[in-house]
Amino acid sequence: MTETIEMGTVSSRGQIAVPSDIREEMGLKEGTKVLFFLTNGTLIIKKVSTQTFAEITKPLKEAAKKAGLKEEDIPDLVHKARKKQ
């Protein structure tokens, strides 16, 4: 991703229009969620990718299958992990 610097203006309603070059590069479309993070006088706006629970857990399920784990093995593994703490 290239470095892009643009200037915007805050409206009377507190809205900020994201410049078109930045919207295109970030893939920001109507309804896209963004996160606002304020630290030490610096505002960071980050695009939030929304994934379903199934999408998030898919790599974990694939790794478990590859390792030969079955669903019925999980409670035992959880108990063993908790005992180690």
C-alpha cells in the first residue's frame, strides 16, 4: 500500500468525507465499518473487516482435522490446559 496524504473538513454535523483516492485504495464503500482510535492527540481510522464466526474458525477446524483431533477430544484438552495454569 502506498503512502497517501489527503486533507478533509469536518462538517457542522461532525461528519468527515474520506477523499475518493483513499476510499478506492482502502475499498471503503457505503456501510463499511471503521474503527476510530485516539491516542496522544492522533486520530487513527482503521477499516474493520467483518467475518462470520465460521470464517474466523475455519483455519482452526482445518488444523484440528489435520492433527487428527475430534470434537469429543476437546473437553479433555481444555481440562488438561486449565490444570497446567
